[in-house]
Amino acid sequence: MSNSEEKSWTNKKVDHFVVVNNVLGKGAFGKVYRGFCVEDENKLVAAKAIPIKSISDSGKMLELIKREIAILQKVSSPFIVSLYDVARTSNNLYMFLEYCHDGDLKEYLKKKEANTQLSHILLKQIGNKKRICSDQDLKKARSSVYF
């Protein structure tokens, strides 16, 4: 999506959600926008938008996205965001995730000016998830850990 295309929209309805043109963050797969549920505007979501073109250009990318979705569907933890739904439009694959008011783990640690002890506790909690997922799957899921 070019800069002019990105600036040209305000809200997009995608299935049961509205995606707001307010970027929360950028990742390896795409951008994460703020959104909300159509039935309840107070229920905020993080809408991860992954360009279809990038998925279709890379078989590896498709496998990584499938793996991320599978992990998030299996894992239920207060330390990992919930996946509410997945939807596809002509341009993007959207993953609708639990909205975290404090941002991702990296932002949380910055805001809290975390000391070494807190960082060790959080990393230990993340490490305990190895019992649920393989090391490779955990590595992919770490980007979705929120507090």
C-alpha cells in the first residue's frame, strides 16, 4: 500500500470488525491497526493486516502465517494475546487480536522502565510456554506476547 493509498482511508469494515487507519505498530508480516467490533464499539481489537501480495509471493511466508494462526488458536494464556478471528479482503489477510492497552512487550518494558529483575521474571514466564509449543513455534509466538 502506497503512502497516498494509506492516507486515503479512515475506517474499513472487515467482517464483524471496523479497522481504523491508526497504526499501532509494524512487524515482519505487515502493519497492526486499531479496530473495534461492529456490535460493540467499546470492544477494541488489534487488526493485523498482512498484504495478500506478500503472502502469495512467498510459500515460506504463508507457512509462517499459518503457524502463527495455529499457535494462537491453541494457546490460552493471560500472557499471550487471543486471536478473535481471521478474515480476507482482496488486498489483505486480517488477524483480529486482543487489544492490549499497554502495547507489546517491548513497549511495556520501555514504559515501566523495567529493571533487570522484572525482565528476568517476564522472560521466565515466556520460557515456560515451551511446554505448550516447540522452540520454533515459541519463537514465532513471542511477537504476540502482551501484558
